Amino acid sequence: VQFVESGGGLVQPGGSLRLSCVTSGFTFNSSAMSWARQAPGKGLEWVSGIDSDGSSVYEDSVKGRFTISRDNAKNTVYLQMNSLQPEDTAVYYCGIRALSAWGQGTQVTVAS
């Protein structure tokens, strides 16, 4: 099982980023996928999940700002992040929450 995240970077408050996660080693189109994040000095925080049928759920602090999506043909899950705030600064991971299996992460820094 492998997850390779990309798309992180430095963005100003109010800006946007789109994270991508290319997966392999399992049956992607029948798997629920998640994004989680870890801010400096804090534990891993679940952010969003998407089921195999495309239904999605979000942690309260990102509702209305983040959108999770998936492309089963590309074995890829995305996280569109809008209206970013400094408190969104973290390493973002994609993976399978039920297995506690996550990728290596991509850094998102929101600062002016």
C-alpha cells in the first residue's frame, strides 16, 4: 500500500492550494480515503474523508472551505483547500483511516 502526496507549499492567508495523492497497492475504487494533518507540536487530526461512492465528510473547522474528491481512473484523491488560514498550517497526509495507513505527507504553510 502506497500513498504519495503532493501540492503543498507556502500560501498567504485567504489563498488556495490543491493537494493530490496518488495511490497504489490496493483496490482504490472500493476504498474509503481520508486526509489528515499534523500541526507543529500536535497530534494527527483527521480532516476529511470520501467513501467509495463519492460521499464526503469534513471536520468542522474546514467545512465550506475544503473539498475532497477522487478520480478512480487515476487512483488519486484530492483536497481542494480554499480560504486558507494560518491555523491550517500542517503536514497533510492522505491514507486509509481505518488502517491507520498514511503517506509521507506534504507541508502546507499559511503565512504572510
